[in-house]
Amino acid sequence: MKNTGLLVLSLFLSFGTYFQTKATSIKSITTPTVKAISANCQNPNSHIILYNLPAQGTWTIKQYPNDTTIQGTGSNFAFVNIPKGSYRFTVTDSSGVTSDTTQTAIIEPSTTPPATPTIGKVIQPTQQEPTATITVNGLPSAKEGPWTLYISPGNLNFSGNDTTATIYGLNYGDYSFVVENAAFCLSQPAKVTIKNPEIVSGLDTRSSNIEELHLFPNPATDQITIERNSNAGIKSQYKVIDQLGVVVSSGMVESQLTIGLSQVTNGVYFFQLDNGTTIKFVKK
């Protein structure tokens, strides 16, 4: 009986040693860490990077939920052009040991550039108001997030969340308007030309002295008188033009001419000869 007890004890110790040896011989590998980078306007390719892969030997990555596998070497690996969705991975080393499943990597839907804004109402500059006012339409809605409108030249920018913006105080010149949405995507430029207030309908309204003219009074109320100090006695065609380029009076002039203004509304006008000589005057 005593010998039987010793035998049982010996067997118990042997099995304990065996299972302890097996337990300590079980191998594990590090679970990879994942980083998901969704596509955007600056980076058009979505990708998922796996870090901490087995540094030695060939590994096999299994991708869920579609159970595809890929083999390779090295401690990092990137899946490129991944469609939107949620992904998990395991890695198996060259000895056949498989890691735990990684955390979920999420690829968001790709972002797209905003639509090109449209130029709405343009109030061109005048002699009285030397800068322009422009309405820009078609900007991203509040649901799409805030936007930034870039205006060049001038390196101007405005931010908002309405679909329309009104820009004040623009000097004459050619402008481009580009909108950036909340995903930092840029639109194609919308372009507009702000006219020089000194140039209306192709007419240079600055005094041009191709020949010497004298116009008085200026400002005028009922009439103006024009005297030609050079080319006197030579008949020339003339016209009086408003700021929109509309001819309000025309005829022939030699040395001196008086033009009535009783039928002309108050504003800025231009007396111009057919040789291009132009004088600006004001009717009050």
C-alpha cells in the first residue's frame, strides 16, 4: 500500500512537470497595431498601416471581414487604396503562431472638392464709390461644414457657413475666388473682372489732351461751354457720354460750343471729340 502511494505521487509529479513544460513552451507574438488614413484632397489614396509585425522570417497577414491573406517580411506593412469600411487583422509568424486580432481600423468615405463658386451680383466701382461689391454664390452649406474663401490677388480670405457671401471694398483688377471646404479640399477658381472706375465701356475718362480744350463750368447745372484752344475752326464730331457709355448728346463743334443739360440727369459725364480728346465733367 505504501508503494502504491509513492507510485501515485510520482505519476502526479511527472504529469505536473509535463504540463508545466508544455505551458512554458507555448509561444505568443505581439498583436500588430494599426493606423487608418482615409483619402482626402491632399492624399487621394486611403491606406492602413500595420506596425509591430514579426521582424524575423516570413509572416502572413489575414484581413477581415473578407479573409484575404498576404505574405511578406519586415516589421511594417501598408494596405493601399482600401475602400471605405471597417477592417481587422491577424498575423501568423513563420513558426505558425498567430496573434490576437487587431483593433478595428476604419476607412471613412473619400472626400471630394467643392463645386466651383459662382459670381452673382457685381456692383462695379464708380467715381463716387471707387471700390466694388461682389456676391459669391454656391458655397458649401452649413451641413457640409465651414468654408474658407480665398481671393487673389491680395491674399484675402473669408470664412463662413452660408451658401452666399458678399465681399466689399475690392479695387479694380482681375480676381479669382477659390473655396476650401471643411475637408480642406479646394474648388476650381471662379473669375471676375472689376473695372477701373476711370474706364467705362472702353472710354478712358481721364482727361486726354490730344488737343487743348477748355470746358466750363465744372461742375455744371444747366449747360456747359467748350472752347477749343487748338484746332479752332476745324469741324470735329463730339459726343457726351454717361458712365454707362450711353451717348446723351452728339453733334459738330468748331471753335466754341454750348450744350444744354436741362434734359440730363445729375451725374458724371464725358465730353469726347472724334480724335479721342476727352474731358470729364459733373452735372449737379
